[in-house]
Amino acid sequence: MRPVRVLGAAIVTAAVTLAAGCGGDGKTKTSESGAATVTVQAGNGAVAVPAHPKRIVSLSPTHTETLFAIGAGSQVVAVDSLSDYPSGAPKTQLSGFKPNAEAVIKYRPDLVVLSNDMDGVVKALEKVEIPVLLEPAAAKLDDAYDEITDLGLATGHAAEAKKVTDGMRADIQKTVAASTKGKGLTYYHELDNQLHTVTSETFAGQVYGLFGLRNVADAADKASGGYPQLSREYLVEKDPDLIFLADTKCCGQNAAALAKRPGFQDLKAVKDGGVVPLDDDLASRWGPRLPQFVKAIGDAVQKTR
């Protein structure tokens, strides 16, 4: 649920084309002018970017984390206002939710990375020949790995990107294998204190599904695209075994605050210590720190009575 993007200098080149997020032969092509580019298959199609971009702008917290994790941090000149990790990222007032093309252009990027195309920002940047990679919010785990692979190819850090994704896979598999008590347990994942949540069809829901957990919100999702708002009565009736709070930062929620809600003090999760505070950012981003979110779930599963 967050965004990123990039820009490019004037170069004429033949490039390597990746199958959507699945990599390619990784070779760099050169044009008649001697400039080198590589082509990445992103959400906005095949994009030719400089083989080694030096002025990257990221408009997505997730992609900012990825760029630094794969060793491209020194190439990043500006990130959006919500990119708070790592602490050394060059945070600006740029918005990832309502990107302003003119504001982005001022940073003279040779690559822009973002996760949504609000107000036609992609076309606006492409008109001034700035390469843009649209890497949308991941719908499944493989999407997350593919986007990291894309950014590795686009920035000249393909090997580092592979190391990151291999490490993520290994860590997640290890956590899931060690968390044997999840099958059949029910859960509720809270996005805010208005009881907005996720279903099993969402990216977060699929992460919970790795443990065999059952989502109490699935039956309530009619036309919300995987993000229904539950009623207090519904949640009390379902009485989930585990409650995961992804609104600790945004809304100051914790086990004590939850217990004060009408009817919630009798919930099994509240009485048995099954209320799990999460880091909002870890629970909403699909980048290199995803294994930490998975670990938080695994630890909670193993502590259930």
C-alpha cells in the first residue's frame, strides 16, 4: 500500500527485455552513441533505463527500502515524505500518493520509481524523457521478489538483488517451518481503529495463510476488494484466536486500548494474550523487511494457548 519511481538521461540504446518481473539475461546493450541501457518490464511496460542511473528518485517507501537494501542507496537523490527507512534516505516533501511531476523533475532524475500512477504522473515524466518504473503494490509473494529483481536490474545491482530475495525466501521458509501451531487458528488483522481489515485475498492475507491461519473477515467481504470494514458486533461474534494490530503508530492502538472497547474485554485473544502489536510499516510494505513481519506472526502463533 505504498509507491516509488525513476528518471533517465537522453540515450539511444538497444536493451535487454525481462519477462514481467522475472529477470532476463542481464546483459547491457549499447547504442550507436555508446550509451548503455537495460530494459525492465514494469507495470507501465518495457522501460529502457540507464545501465547505471546516478540520480534516482523514489516515490514509494517500499521501493526506497529495496534500493538501499540492494546497494543502490548512493544513487538515490530524493525519496518521498513517507520513506522513513533507512534513516539515511534523502527524505523530501515529495508525495507518493499525489505525485507532482514538476517537483520530481527539479531533482534532475535519470530514473524514477513509484508504486502507483496517480494523476498521470508516469506520462508527464515520460514526456520529458525521464525513465519511470511503475512497480505496483505486490498482490502475492512472488510479486515482491520480482519487483526487487526489477530494481536490481534497473540500478546495476542484479547480483545484490538476488542475494536479498534469496535471503528473504530462506528466512520466511525457516519461520513458517518453525511455526507449527497455526493451522486452523482464526485471526483478525486491524488496519485502523475503525475496524478496517484485510481478507485472505490480499497480500497481507496471503502472508497469514502461510501459517494455515483462517481470516474471520473473509465472510464479510462483499464488494470492498479485500479491505472490508467490520462491525464491532461481527468481530465479537467471530471471537478470533489472534488479533494483529497494524495501527499501533497511526492510531495508538495496543492490547490495553483494545480491551477498553465495548464487548472486546471478553474476546479470547484479549483474555489469553493473543493481541499482537505490529509495526505499521512492516505490516504494510512488501520489501526486504517482509521476513520481520512474517517472524512477528510466527512468534505469535507459537505463543498461542
